[in-house]
Amino acid sequence: MLKVLVVEDEDLVRHALVSLTPWNDLGFEFCAQAENGAIALSLYKEYKPHLIISDIRMPVMDGLAFVQKAFHFAHEKKLFLPEVIILSGYSEFEYAQKALQLGVHEYLLKPFEDEVFYATLERAKNRILNRLEEKKDFESSLFQKLRSLDEDENDNAFHYVKKTIDLIEDRYILGIRIEDAAQEVGLSCGHLSRLFKQKTKQTFNEYLRNYRIEKAIALSKDQSLKVYEIADLVGYLDERYFTQTFKKITGFTPSEYRYHFFQ
């Protein structure tokens, strides 16, 4: 379920949004509510919702300041930027325009009909789910690339390359060089390198790197593991280099990927 935070200073409006909206039926999970931006910011940091629904004019901290600070926190912590729906009165249209400049995709002019609200929620949900689809497409592409060995069992090259892959997948944590693999399979380094690229469409080092990132993605589901621990568990001693490599392959840092897809 996609988590939602509702921010509205008018009690009646806020309670109506929270209690009368069929969140689960619409694909959302209501997680928290706040009557001003300051409280909302604290709740955002705690729950890290996928969607924020916020009024603009509120005491203590207005909606625009809250959204700006929430986005800043997300950038600072390398988290997924939430979708935002701004609630605005006609006299506040200029504020809504400023919200759009911040990167907000949706605003609603109060009062609004349920059908309009639900349609807006649907659009926001689809944008979030599209990101999940991108993740699935990426993982499918990566795993398919790792498994794209030309399996002609009557070809001696197949057996050499298959044995090399087994060595990589057995020793990826401690590390293995192509020189070590070549010695074990009984080929010269150059010959194995050519065969490996021919059969897998990847170099030896590309396969090792991609396999490590595949394992890192699986480990990221465990929220108790720190990024440096995941790096160590897949054979990277330098957390910074691991993060750079992870982002190069997935388009996200490990923290962004975890929040984006496993929260």
C-alpha cells in the first residue's frame, strides 16, 4: 500500500478527508494527519509517505514551506520524493503556481467534489506505481542479462564459461580475478576473456559487478542492514564506490532504491 499524509488546518475538512475517503479501495494506506506544516514535517520524517495532501495557508508553517522542507529532507537523505496534492482556495491560486514550480504535480481548488478528488488520487497513484514498474523492468533486464548464456552443451566453450560463472557466483564476496578463473578452468586469460564475452555478451568484470548488484538489491529488502553492511556482504570494501556502482547500474543510490521500492 502507498502511504498518505494529510495536512489541513481546518478540522472539519481534515477529518472529512481522513475518515470519509476510502483509502484502501483507492490503493492507499492513511498513515498520519497534521494541522500545520511544522507537525507535518515531523510526521513526514517519521513515516516517509509516498503521497502528501496539503493545504497551503496554515498557521506556524504554511503548506509551501512544508513541501519545500520535505523535499529538501528527501534530497538530503537521498530518499524518494513524494507526490504532492495541494489544496487551495481561489484567492490562493498564486500560491498553487509556486507549488507547481517546486515540482508539485496536482492542486485542487476548494471546495471540490469527491469524483474530482478521487481522479486526482488516481493520477498521483499512477505516477508512483510507474516508478515501481520501472524498477521491475530494470530488475528483469539485469537478471536476464546475467542469465543470457548461450547454452549449447555440445560446445566446449559453453562448459568453460559455465564453470567460470559458477566460480564468480561462488566467490563474488571475497573477489575473484579472471586470471584466477582462467587458471582453474585450464585456459589462458585472453582465451577465457574472449569466450566469456562471446557467450554472455558481457566481460568477466561486468558479470561480476552485475551479480554483486543483483545480490545487493536482494539484501536491501532487509531494513536492518546498513548500506555499508550490504556493500561488505557483496564484496565491496569501499562504501562510496559501492554506492557509485549501484547508482550506475540501477539509476538510484542504495538508500533511494530501498525507500523507493521496499518501504
